[in-house]
Amino acid sequence: MEVILSIAGLGKSFSGQPILQDFDLEVKASEFITLLGPSGCGKTTLLRIIAGFEKPDTGTILLDGKNLLSLPAEKRKVNTVFQSYALFPHLSVFNNVAFGLKIKKINGRELENRVIQALEQVKMIDFSARYPHQLSGGQQQRVAMARAIVNQPRILLLDEPLSALDARLRREMQIELKKLQRELGIAFIFVTHDQEEALSMSDRILVMQEGKIAQLGTPRQVYEEPENLYVARFIGDINFFPGEICTVSDSDQVEVCIFGRQITAHTLRQFQPGDKVVLLLRPEDLRLYEHPPKEIKTFAGSIVERSYRGSTLDTLVRLDDGPLLTTCEFFDEDDPDFDYSVGERVYVSWVKGWEVVLPDEDY
């Protein structure tokens, strides 16, 4: 896909405090890209700069090859859906959606056709005469979407638009939003704090850390192949095995010394013997055994807590060497013994090749 938005060297500070630092990003046509990170990392500031509500201190932004920063907000082919939706309470659904077109001096049959089309796309045409207070949270969110897409933007910016919804409605709207994005073929830049939301909706995820990009990749890449410990800690649950590189082979394998044992691990990173590292494993990568299997290296421990979640059994295991591990196994209804008791002795291993080895940033 072609690149429609190109950001280079973007910088922004408030009261001398850097919010964005030398920020580069390319967004492709029809791409759903999510900005994920903690409060204060620069997500909303980036959206506001793209939308024209803030001016950067440095950098350039090109939309379809043209300088976006030279245009006022109302002239940019960019629209924003805010967290609060910001609907006009005194206007009907139809007139809320039509408002932006009227500002642009679009009236008559063209206005009516475009508003009807936008309301049909978000399945709100039957509510066009209602007012915001007569709508549910999900319906208000759809109206906010219609008001944005009626202007036919090249890029739609969404600043945590689902955060005010309850959990069930939020899941439903995630599906609807992704479906709508595919139908419209518009690039979406979506801001959220919710990791699961980002993983389930995005084509690419941009994990932000203090105004910089910590990692940019597909949901699978940022979850299964974190590039640093910050991303590993931020995305989902993960287990940490601190260790040291013992030996390095000519292939993609290293020997890692963990709690006095030498473990073979796969990695494409370059390490030297003596390097301090952390071996990372997701809860679903781990396997529990009642008895130590032959020819598989395991760590012994005891069950601390278990949680039945229908399809999975989540278990906390305290290794004899000290660390507390989180494991997640799919529940086997055909195996009545598939369960554990608090205090029970178990042996922990993992699927070979699923480990990630990263430099230990604390050293």
C-alpha cells in the first residue's frame, strides 16, 4: 500500500518538557494503526498535531506528499473522533452529522446525500431525528463516527473513542469499528491504553515510550517478539528469567545460565559470553508436569494459586529458586485430572524455540 502520511523529525515540548522527540512515522493507505502507551507518552499530542490543534516545534508532516503543517485544521483532510464524542446536544443526529458540511458551505441535495450515506454506513439512519440524550453510549459513538467520515477524510484520528463504554459494548464496538474501517478504506490512527484492544484491532501497533517509538510492528510481532524489556513488560503478561550468556554457537542458539542451569535458547541477536540477559516467556508458552519428563529440562516449584477461566486454567507457580511464574493452559474437559491444588509440587518447562532473549537493561 502507498504511504499517505509521512512524519519526520517531529518534536514538541511543553514548558521545557519534551513530549515528542525526533518522531518518525509512515502511515499507509487503508491502514489501522494503533498508538499504545501510558499516559503522558505523547499519544494525544501526536494526534492533535496531525489534526492541526497543536503546532510542533520541529519536524514535517506530509499528507499525500503535501505539507500538512501549512494548512489550518479546517483545511486538512483529517478528522478526529474524541473520547467525549463532543456531540451538540441541541442538534438532531442528522444535523450533528451535517454540521461540518455546512461549515464548508455544502448544502442542498449534496449535503443530504452525504449525511444519509454516512448514517447508513454506521447503521444510524433510523435515528436521524433523535437527539444525543436519546441515544445510548454506543449509538453516540456511531454518530461521532458518521460526523467524521461525512467529510471524506484521508485519515481518521480516534482518541480513545471506546473508553466510556462498558466492557460488553466495548467489545461489540471494536468489531464494528474494524469492519467500518475496512468498508471505508480510510487510514485510522487509533489511541488506546487497552493492550487487548490494540492487539485485536490493529494492522500495526506503535508502542510509545516518553515521546519516542519503543517498537512498531504487527500485533504478533510486538507480543511475541518484543524488541526491549519496556515493550515486553507493557504488552500482556510475561515471565522473566534473569541469566547470563554461557556460550554462543555459530547458529541461532545460545546457552543461557539460569539459576545454576544451562539452558539452550534460540535468538537472532548477537551476544557474547558473560552478557547479562533476560529470557522471556509468555504464560501460554509454559508447560506444567506432575512428574519431571525425561530429556526435558524443567524447574521445580509449587502451586501458589489457580484460576479456572472456562477455556483456560491460569496458575501461579513459585519456583524453588524463588521467582513467581504465571502460566496459562487450555482446559481439557476430557481429562478430569487436569487441575492443580494449592501447594502441589509441579515441574515447569516451555515450548522449545518460543523463548525471547533480550539484554538485561538493569546492567
